[in-house]
Amino acid sequence: MHEVTIRAGDPLRLGEVIGPERVEDLVEAGLRASELLTGRSVVNVNSTATGGGVAEMLSTMLGYVRGTGVDARWVVIDGSPAFFSLTKRIHNHLYGSPGDGGHLGPGEHDLYRTTLTAEGEALATKTEAGDVVVLHDPQTAGLAEQATRLGCTVVWRCHVGRDSTDVHTERAWAFLRPYLEPFVDHYVFTSATFPPSWVPSDQCSIVWPSIDPLSPKNQPLTDEQVEAILTHVGIVAGRQGDRTFTRTDGTPSRVERYCDVFRTGPPAAVTTPMIAQVSRWDGMKDMAGVMEAFARYVDSGRDAELVLAGPVVSAVADDPEGGAVLHDCWEAWRQLPHAIRRRVQLVCIPMHDVEENAAIVNALQRHASVVTQKSIAEGFGLTVAEAMLKGTPVIGTAVGGIVEQIIDGETGLLIDDPHDLGAFGTAVCRLLDEPQLRKDLGERARRRALDVHMVDTHLMSWLDVVASTLGGRGR
């Protein structure tokens, strides 16, 4: 287990985006929370410091939490490849998928307990009695007992789930229940459809995650910066130029690294319309389905290209399936007819510098004519809100938290059945063919993102959770 350094963020900086009144409310809530938490730390525990939405959210949100006066900390557990294969299996089950098809039996419980017993001993050196310990996702659920024994208040936040139960979700919850139910003081989910029936409603909150509009991933970039960044990393053929972005600490920096790109021939011209999906290489994101829909339903007469982008797979320690999913996408890409294959790029974005990675994603989402999130199942899918903030129209599937972000026909387009490739392809063609619709959807999407998906609304919800949980526990 190791601790991640968190730089305090100044919440007043948000005023230029969300307005002074919302910032004032946030600062006042932070002052109340810091008084309530006097002598206590809020310790977040997850399974990776880089890659994926949870790590991204913690890296920005906890800085602002500290900036409001709350002592917030972040630690990351260690585990063997076998442990992370098991927790990925649980993760997939919670999405209603068999994953690798492996068991969740006595042997798996032994591996899970053994790993987290050792991590629990490390947790004892990172916490004190009275602290609030926030455990994230299945990888950390087994720490709830140890945190309780240490005299901490325990919150478990689950970022994944499925809108309805099936045999796989039931197996996953049966596995996790004994590690959670006797010890957790409060549960937090991203959708009201995710909690299992045994979670008490008065111990459960629904909190949407959020984005930081000033982070390297979301900060404003000029058209010239976008073109220069994407040209430098090898995604488009455009003009070289200003590749600067602003780091979280306020210092300027330049994008220097290159992406690993699988494609036939040179990059497309910067003027070529782009459909882009940016996510982990995760089967639930259905990158291969996006590619198949593009190949079958978006004809070459539209002169559009598809970019499927994700992190370099070796950099995401808690996702052992990433390499296999990328390989499957590559094999599917190889089987495409040459005329289609030359219009599809598979892009691995470097993770050596997380903020540089974020700047590349920022440029990609701004440049795209259409951003897609064709998930089979989804916890929330913040790539949707990120694109919305940039005024880029989004096509998403009506699963999980995507339906909390996209209002169909108003702030984007929703596909009811994530397996309906024809409907997905038709929606892509519609947006490519109707530039005014793209513009209207993008403008309304940006307004909605600013209204409900900013970091201040997220923090206010979390401060309420902490306050109510401490009141209920009475520590």
C-alpha cells in the first residue's frame, strides 16, 4: 500500500467557470465539514493511481477537498496479478457479464482475504481511530472489517453496476456481501438502480461523479493547440505549432510524447470528420462493436474516420484484461477490408505523464465531430460529460450513468439497445450529415455539463454524505 501525493486546489479558481455564488456555497460547506472533521482525516482507498475514471476523479476532487480545509488523503492497495484477475471478474459480474468465466468460490475467497489482510495491516499505519475511510469498488471491500476494528467510520463507494440483476450480478453481490454488510456505515452508488436489495436505504446515497473544468483534460484549448497536439502525437496530419497546456499546479507544459497508433497509411487530414471513443480497453466499453458499426453502416462516401483510443495497457495495473481487449480489437481491425481499415485508427495514449495523457484526450475530444460511448454496461461514463463540456455531440447507449448525462435529442443521442449496431450506425450518420444538429446538441450539452456535472456539485454531495454518516455513527 502506498500513499498518493495530493496538491491542495484553490476552489476560488472555479469561479471563472461556475460563477462566484456556487464557489461561495462550496467554501462555506467545506468550512462546516472541516469543523465536523476536526482531528479526523478522510482517507480514500482504491486500487490504482493512474488509468480509469476513479483515479482521475480522486486526483482532482481531493485537491479541492483539501482546498476547502478538509484533511483528505489517498492510498492505493497492492495486489498480485491473480488478485486483480479475481477483482476484474467481480467487476465484470457486477456489469452482468461472466468475464473470464472463472469461479467465485472458496479458493477465490481465500485469495481475496489473504491479499486484503496484508493490506489491512498497512492501512493501520495510514489511519487513526475516528478517521473516515472511503473504500472504492470491489478491490477494497475486504478492508471494511479492518477499518472498523481500527475505530474508523467506513464508507464504501461502488462505481460500477447494472440496471437490472441477473445470475452474474447475484454471484458478485453474494461474494462481496460478507465483507461489507457487517462493517460498512454508509454506501454510495452512482445510480439508484445499482444497490443490491440488502443495502438499507437509510444507509445509502446516490452521488454522481464529476469533472474538473480546469484540469488538463478539460481546460480550454484553442483550435490551433488542438491541431498541433494531435498532429504531434500522430493522430492527424495538420500543422505543427503550440502544444502547451496548463498543469494542475498552474505551470505551463508541452505535449512531448507520441501515441502508439495502429492504422494503414498516413494519418487523416485535419479536416476529415472524426468519430472518436476514448475509454479503457475494457470489454464493457465495446470498442469492437463501435468498429463493426462504423464498418457496416458508415459508408466511405461520408469521408469520415474512426478513432478508438485508450491508455497504454501496461500502465493500468488493476485491469489485467486490457491487453486482451486491445488484441481482440486489433485482430478485428486486421480483418476489415482495406478501404475501411484505412479509415480506422486504434490509438494507445501514453501514461508515463498522466497530465500529458489528459491533454491529448482533451484535444481528441475537442477535435472530434462526434464522440461515442457505446458501453454494454456503464458505471457512469465521465467521458460523456467531458465531451459535453467541450460542446461535442455525444452518442451513448442507454445504460448506467450515461442516461443521467444525455437527454435524448436534447443534449445528445441515446441508443436503447447497446447491441443494436444498426441504430448506432444510423445515429452516427445522422450527426455527420446534419451539422446544425451537431451544433445545437453540443451547445445544449455544454450548458448541462456546467449545470450538473461540475466538481462543486459532487463535493457538496460528498460533504453531505460525510456529515450524515458521522452523525449516524456518533464517533
